[in-house]
Amino acid sequence: MADTQPAQEAPAADLGRLVKAQKVTSLEEIFLFSMPIKEHQIVDTLIAEGQLHDEMMKIYPVQKATSAGQRTRFKAFNVVGDCDGHIGIGARVGKEVSLAIRASMIAAKLNIVPVRRGYWGNKIGEPHTIPMKVTGKCGSVAVRLVPAPRGTGIVAAPVPKKILELAGVEDVYTSSRGKTRTHGNLIMATFYALRKTYGFLTPDLWAETEPSRDPTDEHAELLAEMTTA
């Protein structure tokens, strides 16, 4: 009997080709060189199966006035994270609920970013909170994250609490202001705050490091062979 399973699509971007060839084996290598993730299969490959969790945060109808009348579509907000320092959020609109959910999940994987974690006091055990105070803003909504002692838990409203859990933050204080009933802005403000955790050059990052080559530059010959093949 002939094999009826569809053939796996070949990666179109250089980064996807390097991941498939196992030349890039972690998301940290991608973030180190600020390489854009253009294919969601990259995230599925680099994060072990079963470790990437997704959560549908909000879905609601949106309308647009056209010459033919009102056009109704659905907007979905999706969050993906591995509960270990990686979080992504996607927002997409679709004619059907299922299409909007699928598109937002793919967008969340493409927007995945690293989250830096640290300690509130003594550096004992694994990092459990954020290393500094950060604030994220979207629209009128501003979310502030404050480091908390071990055992505090996530002191937050249900929406940002789920995002912080998927990011791998165990203890944190939060405060928010603005029109927080607009869940879309509240979700994005929390995401922007977490993204800022790598925007501070703290003393523990001052040490000199050996420069390394960009993966696309290091494996240029391999990529050329893949392109011509």
C-alpha cells in the first residue's frame, strides 16, 4: 500500500534549514544573534515535545462597516510558553473562530522571546522571580512587575497570572493601571514587561565573553549547498 502521509515541508528560511540540519540546537543561539523566527516549526523543533504549552486568553467578534453592510470577524489572543523562560503572544483575526485560533497560535510561536529570571535576595536554589522592576505599556494599560521573596507566589489578576506562569516566573508582585478590562491591552502590556527583563545590563553581565560567529555566516557553505540542491 502506498504511503498516504503528506511529505514534510522543507524549510524556506536559512534559520529553518540550520535547525533541520541540527546546526542550531537551542532558542538561546537564535536570541543571541537576534535572528528573526519566520517559521513556527522552528519553535516546535527546538522545544521538546510536551513542554510547550498554549493558552487561549481571549476571543471576541470585531466588526467593520463596508459598503455591503457590517462585516464580522473574530479576534483571538493566544499565549505559548514552556514554563522555563520563554513566552510568546499572538493576536490574529479570522473569518471563523477556528481560523483565528490557529493563526494566533502560529503568531505566538513566531513572537517567542526569552524571559530573564533572578532572585529577590540571596542567590540560593534556582531563579524564582524577575531580577528587577519592569513596566510594560499598551494603550492605556500599564503593568508593573516587582520581584518578590521565594514562596510569595504570583500576586496578579487571572490574565497576567497565566502569562507569568507560562513564562516560568514563580514569585512576583504586580500592579496595573488603566482600562484593564480591555484584555487585549492587558495581555500585551504584561508581555512587554517580561520582554524588558533582558533590556538591563546588570553587573553580572559585565564580564567579557568570547565573540562567536553568526550561525548563517558560520554555515554559509552548507546553506549554499541546500539552496542549490
